[in-house]
Amino acid sequence: MKSNKRLVTIFLVIIFLSLIITFPNISRNGVLQGLIISTKVIIPSLFPFLVCIFLLIKNQISVTNNLINKVLHKLLGQNFNMFFVFVLSMLGGYPVGAALINEMYKQKIINSRTADIMLTYCVNAGPAFIVIITGGALGSRILGIVLLISHIMSSIMSALIFSNQLKKQNVCYKPIKNIKNSFIITLTESVNEACNSIIKICCFVILFSVINSYFDYFFSNMPIIKYISLFTEVTSAVTKCKNIYFVSFLLGFSGISIWYQVLSLCENRKVNIIRFILGRIFHGTMSATITYLIIKIFKIKISTFNNNVSFTKNFIISDATLFISIFIMVIILLISVFSKNKCGKFIKDVL
């Protein structure tokens, strides 16, 4: 079985390499598209946010009040630290929840099973992405707000459904060790971890942008195959899709690129893949259902629109932000490379 998987992997890699060599312009355009998404959306919104959040987590921002923890444990099976991560995952965007869950696991605040359960509802799109980018692509901020409400409600419902499993993990009053590191050390560690997270996120966005470019080029006349690309990278998918219910599903489903980003941020433990995928499908299905109910109940008008939002070269290259963003990416890469502990094994050092 393992040998078959290896052969399939090698076969797909050879095909991909052949396409890159034969059609280099398509690969180039895909890389540019991925860089634009990374520099225009991901780095400006996520990097400073991640640094601040890692600082909060490392400084053990916590509430030890028994009443608050009892209420949270009764409702969601969580303590304050876990609830704090849950809220931040809905504010910060897709990879933030996974990064913070991994940080709690490293600090032994939660165990691996608890981390898996939390991943089912702590992988969420950020409000700015849903309302501004997705709502703008749909031609209406009102629809963006509807999608945001649906997305948050679906995440809360998932948390409630899985609360019974969390209660069995007995994490409500687990003591936390006091942090003795100075602020400078904590800040340095937070910047390093934010750098590592951003580099991984941007690399996956660029890779799947290249893959989608080949899908668009070769299967433009085959809608069924072409639309497979909608399930790979959510940022470009929501600007292409015209059906609000399907867009709502995609936001909850998040896309294969996000899945790989999440898994790369959970490098310290083995993730239950089946639970994670089922959680994504459930989140997407519930989001689409809630979106449908909100639109029908409140009789929100969905007008015919054209997708007028896309990440093109002209969208960014005309101003100085491209140079500044790429410069920041290089700085982040250098910090990440030179601050990383090396074990002498190439694969582990790269990842």
C-alpha cells in the first residue's frame, strides 16, 4: 500500500515537473498570482496579528476564576485559554487557530486529542476576508455580512456539538507553569514563530496558485474538472464563484491549500486527518444551510452580478506596496532561516 502511494506521488510529481518545463509561462503567472495574494492579503493582515497573539499565549494570558471556567466548561467543554484561542481563530483568519492550538499543545496546556477536537471548529476565515474580499466579489457588503454570520454560527454550533467530547478530556482546571522568560526573549520567540508560520502559509498559497493556473489553462472548456480548482485555494475560489451558497460552503470547507497550511503548523504532533476533513465538510455544509435560511427568512435580495474582484498583476504592481511587501517577505525568510534550530536532516530542517 505504501509503495503504491509512493509510485502515485512520484508519477504526479513527474507530470507537474513536465508541465513546468513545457509551459513555464503558466507556472510563472501562477507564482505571480500567489505572490500577489501573499503580499496583498496574507502578510499585511496575518503577520503582525500572529506576533501579538503569540506574545499573549507565551505570556499566559489566562483567567483562573473558577466561576468563569466552570461556565465555559459546562457550555463548551473549554477552559479560558481554549475559549480565548477559539475567539481569536474567528478574528485572525484560517491558520491562526491551528498555530495557537499547536502552541497550547507544545506548552502542554492541552493534549493531542483535545487539539484534534478544537481543529474542527478553530479553522475560520477572518471577518475582513469574508466581508471585504468575498462580499466585494459578490458585489454586496450585505451578503458579506450574511456570510460572516453564517460562518461564525456554524463554528459555534460545531463547538457545541463537540463539547461533550472535550469534557471527557478533563482540561478545565489544568495548572499552567509560570513564565520566567524576559519580554525580549518572549518577543523574539513570538516573531520567530510568526515568521515560520507566515513562510509556510505563503508557500502553500503560491504552490496551489500554480496548480490552479494549469487547471484553468487546460480545462477551461470542461467545467466539472475546472471547478475542482475551487476546492484547492479558497482566496481565488471565492472571487470566481457566483453562487453565494456555494461560496458559503467553500468558506467553511476552506480548501486543500488551507488544510496543508494547518497540517504544517501542527508539526509537533500527528493530526487525525479523517476528523479534520469531516469537520471541514460539516462546517461548510452548516454555513451554506444557515446562509440559505438567513436569506430566505429576511428576504435578502441577491442581484445578478459579475465578479469584479480578482488578484491581478495590475492590482498591485502599480504602487510601491509590491516592493515593500516582497522586502518584508525576504526579511521574514531570513529571520526564519537563521533562527531555526537545525537537526542536520535536510527534510526536517526545510520543514
